[in-house]
Amino acid sequence: MITLSWLYAFAGLIFAAYAVLSARDRTNGKRFGNAAFWALLALSFLGGDRLGDLGNGLLLLCLVGLAGFGALGRGLPRTTGPEEREALSARHGNRLFLPALVIPASTLAGTLLLKDSGLFDPKQVTLLSLGMGVVIALIVACIWLRPPPLAALEEGRRLMDSIGWAAILPQMLAALGAVFALAGVGEVVGGLAGRILPDGNLFAAVAIYALGMALFTIVMGNAFAAFPVMTAAVGLPILIRGHGGDPAVVAAIGMLSGFCGTLMTPMAANFNIVPVALLELGNRNAVIKAQLGTALPLLAANLLLIYLLAFR
Amino acid sequence: MTNWLLLSGIAVVVIGFLLRLNPLPVVAAAALVTGLSAGLDPVAIVSAFGRAFNDNRYVNLIWIVLPVIGLLERYGLQQRAGALIARLRGATAGRLLLAYLIIRQGFAALGLTSIAGHAQTVRPLVAPMAEAAAARERPLLDRDSRDRVRAFAAATDNVGLFFGEDIFVAIGSILLIVGFFAQNGITLAPLQLSLWAIPSAILALLIHGTRLLMLDRRLGGPGGR
């Protein structure tokens, strides 16, 4: 059966190739910094389970050190220029979309059809289907377009270098969340929210719950971390047990209040910071700025929804 | 007795982001001071940090799509996406992104969250399409306006995902809620939770959709700013 470790090995080999290609790339003044960064990431994917906890921690500190001391540059592998691309796009036509659409189509089909096939680990069927889609798309594109050898890896490296250290920020923030949980940060924040609660005022209690979900999500970058803390401190004892609120309404809309916080925080790096790199935006907070106007009214609406729907 | 020092890590993160320092060392420092104020020794902190990093490797798997996307870009995928939209009459950046919002939210509500995303769809398709639609009316689209259109493309993907996925009964957040309440002696059916996610989903569509249609006006007229 194909499991997640196959996909980790695949990703590890790709990053190992980026490391080798980076080391050979003389267009990048910091080529050995990039090579070391991608090599460490390759090691994490290929051997992370055998490095031990301390080994993984030290690997992570090396990645942090490389990023912190500005050791990463940007390689410029040979690719096509804008005019060439216009011409190529006119020549190949709309069929160019086909390989790109293979990835979502395979993810969709695999998730729906291969769950009980015994071929894929059923718990990871979506990610594995995504991996399958990438392999199929690569094969289709290589047969049809006949690119030079290594072109796919060089183009992948070009995009990866443009993302740079931001690539591992989401994973690091998830790890920070684990350290926060181990240290008991959530209990302190929850206690704080419980303490500023005025007695008996239902609307104020709903407001503290909804706004607290959003605020704590902004801090942690993840509504999943905020939910147990805020619900144990305010939602369950006061809204549900104290005022008789419907637990399904409080929980469902409470979680979505947290998602409004996710739209407003750089800590949710994979949603808000990584696209800035991917889309080559000038301002690091450009995506968050575009989302504020949606997140704030939606948070207010969620607050009102809990107040109006949970206590009928 | 509350140990307020435990919040020092949060302070480190906030200050680091405000000063626009490189986030990786900031996050590592936040983990360190939080662990120290909880009385952990440095080796235990680094180990816990490394273990969690290793457990979360799947977050980084999405980068395996980049060789495909990069290869297709080499052959003009983004130009093709732009050309397709440029020929479509009546297509504006706002209307196009509104259509994407509806599709993204709809698929997420069916539990199909990974079929789209910033690497798979926004960079290669949605952003260039929206940009081409904006540039069609405004040949002199300046860099600020172009960046704004791109940022809205990313924002639209996020809003569609977040406020669609909770309508699906087997998504992580729903399972987390059910588990939390089970521990506290309250039985919740996943279906109840996904039904109560619908009012917020509709409001998200209305609020963000309205802003998308307003985006066309804010970008200004032909050649405008």
C-alpha cells in the first residue's frame, strides 16, 4: 500500500535535486546557502523519522540560522522570456491548461474513487491523490512539450527560490503551537478571558467568546489551537451551561469567528505570507490588507449570529 | 497562581512581526522563551520543537506541484490564462474572482479542499486571469493596482476555503469540535455543526463578493489609477 512516507521520499528527492542544482548555479552569489537550505529540507523529508527529536530540532535550528543570517539568495535558471512565452502560448493553445488541470482532477478522482481500493493509505488518500496527479501531470507535460532534460526541476527550483525561507514558515509555526501547548500558554490566555468577563451580561459574554476566538487565533495563527482554550474558558461554562445556549451553534459559529482571525494574521503563514512570495507582491502584508475588509464585518456578523441563533 | 511569563513568547512574536524581522529566528526565539518560562531545559525545548516540526512535514508537501507549474509557465501557461480572459466579453477582475469564490467555496463544502490553492490554482491560473481582465479595460495598469488584484486573488482563495470547508461533515475542525464536546460529556452530531456553518458561509459570500465587485470600481477607469 502506498503511504505518506512514499510522498515524503518523493519530495525529499526533489529537494535534494534543488540542492545539487543550486550548488552548481553560478548566477546565484549565495548558491551554497541555497544548496545547504534545500539539502537540509531534503534530509528532513528523507530521514526525519530516523533523526530523533533532538536531531530534528538541531536540523531546524540550522535552517533558522541560514535564513536568519541571510544566507539564501535567488538562483536564476535559464528559462523562457516574456516574448518567447507569448509565442509559445499562441502555438500550444488552450491545451496548456490540460496538465495543470490534471492535478486537481486527479486529486478529486483519487479522493472519491481510491479510498477503499487498498492502493492508497485511506487516511491520507487526498494528499496521495495530489501526489499521483503531480506525477501524471509531469509525465503528460514531458511527453507532449519535450522540454530539455532537468527543465522541470530547474523551473521548480526557480519558483522555490522565489519563495525561499517562507516555504518552511507554516511548518515552523505549527511546531511553535506545539511548544505553546506543552508549556500551557492556552490556559493562561483562557483564564485571562474568563477574568475580564462581566457577570450576567449575555451579549458581553458572546462578544468576549467570539472576539477572543479571533484574537487568540491571530496570536496562534490557527483557530484549532484557540477553540479548546476559549470554549473551555468562556463558551462551555458561561454561554452553554450558564445561559443554556445551543452547543452546536456556539461551537460551529465560534470556530468560524476564529477563521476570521486567521484572515488577519501573518502567523497563518501558509494562507497569508506564502502567497505574497508566490505572487511576487511588494508588500509582505498585501494579502492580509485585502482580507481585513472581509474579516472584520464577518466577525461582527458571526458575533451577532451566535447571539441571535444560540439562545432562542 | 498564574505564570504570566508564559505569555512572553507571544510578545516575542508580536514584536518580531512589528519590527519586520525575519520570522524564522523570531519563531525559534518565541519557542525558546516560552519553554524556558515553563521551566523546560533547552534540550527538551529543542527536542519538542524538532518533533513537532517532523510531525508537520505534510504541510510542506504542497511544494511538489511546483515543477509542473514552473514547466507549464515556461511554455506560456500564464500568458494563455490571460489571453483566454482577454477574449471573454464582460469579464472584469471582480466578476472573475467572484466566480472563483463561488467555485472554491462550493468544492470546499463538498470536502474537496486540496483541489485548489495558492500554488496549484492561484499563481498559475486565477491571478493571471484576474490581472488580464483588469488590464483589458486599463492598458496602463500600474504596479500597485496589479498587486492589489493579485492580493485579492489570494484573499478570495482563502475566504472560499475557510467559509466552505466547515459545511463538510468530515473536515478537521468539525471533528475537533465533536471530540472536544465528547470529552465534556456533550454529544454533538457532525451534521448539526455543518448546518450551523451555513449562515456564516452565506454572509462570507455576500460580504467578500460585494467587495470583489467594488474592486473593479476602485481600480478606476481606463488607464486610471
